[in-house]
Amino acid sequence: MMKLYYTPGVCSLSPHIVLSEADFDYELEKVDLKTKITETGKDFNEINKKSGVPVLQLENGEYLTEGVAIVQFLADQKPEAQLVPENGTLERAKLQEWLNYISSEMHKSHFPLFHSECGEDAKRIYLSKIKKSYDFASDTLKENEFIMGDKFSVADAYLYTIINWHNFIDLDLSPWPVLVDYQERVSMRPKVQRALKKEGLLN
């Protein structure tokens, strides 16, 4: 059985949602990112020298890191779940385009705002980048139920996770009503709710 090393509510929620959506049998092991110790007492730095979640331990004992790689690997193992387009197609490239954008422009722009040592000038710069990325995502979702159209994909698992961080940086989401609706729509998916409950993020 595969195991996901995770920390509640952070970027590891994205592959957790994919594990749930695709009906994998899996285990979870929580990681304290401050102490780098897992809930069973392991030194997380020995598992991942990059010291970050998510980490997926495969059934053969190998480890896979980086969320964008993990979600695509998982989805390819369960094509019947239809969480990714077929490899080699333009649609798959468009999915990767979105995953790269979420990772480089959205994910990384939120991160500095979680740290008190980030100066006010830097905060203004990153907040401006976040708002522009929210504008871009909102424009796409005006016409589509999900990022890739009418089907939920691994890109939605990632985008949903990152947009949820507006709660932690005190950013009001109401200027983007399309994103408010999108977040509510994804939140109501039963398998998303199952992942949230397992992380203690939903009662």
C-alpha cells in the first residue's frame, strides 16, 4: 500500500485529494514541518532531503516527491478515474501548462506571506502577484466548471488547495465571486470532503 507523507492543509492536500478521488488504498503519515519529525517518530529529512511535503512512498518502498509529479503519476495509474488527459495529447500539455502555472506563479507567491520575517515591500509584491493569478484563474473559470472544462482533474486538486490559502494570508476572496463558487463546488465533492476530514480540516 502507498503512503502519503503530509501536513494538514498545505500543498500535500493536492495529492491527498487525488488519492481519494481515484479510490486508492493508501496510508497517511503526518509530518511536523517545524521539527521534521513524523507522527511515528521518523526523521523526515532522511525520507526527503528537500525537507518538504508531499512525499509518496510507493509499494516497492521508493519515494516520489514534488506534488506536480505525484498527482500525474497517481492519475496515470487509475485512468478510469479520468483525472488527466491521455499522455501525448495537446490536452495533456494544457494540463501540464496549468500545473506549472499553479506551481510557479500561485504556490510560490503565497509562500513568503506565511513568514513574519518577510518585509512589507516584499509582501506587497507577492500579494500583487497573487491577485493577478486569481484574476487569471477567475477568467478561465467564468466559462468552465473546472480548469480543464467540465471534468475535475488533478489541476483542480492543486488549484483548490492553493486558493484555500487565502484564509491564511487574510485575503478576502469576495472580489473573485467565480473563485468563491469554484471553491464551494470543489469542497462539496464527496471524495474531497473525505480527504479534508482525514486531515482534520472538516468535521
